[in-house]
Amino acid sequence: MKAYTYSEARKKLSELLDIARFEEVMIRRRSGEAFIIKHKILPKSPFDVSGIKTKASTQDIIDAERESRSGESE
């Protein structure tokens, strides 16, 4: 684990974030407080899905949606 003073961390924040991808980084304040920076991988949203290719036009989709909401079917 690499350790930096608050002043060093301010000057090298971008570099510290790059290091934190692989190992924890400690930042110490003059008061003696210490903080750890570590990389966190956030889970993806269940709504983050890839699109699909279709030959349906925008109007086709709107018509299908209107039909499904009206309760009518052919």
C-alpha cells in the first residue's frame, strides 16, 4: 500500500486514482487522520442492455404500442 500526505495527494490525484485501480492508497492528514482510496467496480444496471436491429419503423412501433394499450387485436 502506498501512502501519501494530503499535500502530495492533492498534487498527484490523477496518478493516485490510477494506482488505486491495482492497490489501496493511503492519504494522511497532518492531524494524524488516515484515509484509504481503493477502486470499486460498480454493478451494471439491469437496464444497461445492448440494442437490437430490426426493420420496424418508428411508426410500426407506435402502432403496435397503441394496439396493445387499447386491448384490440387483429
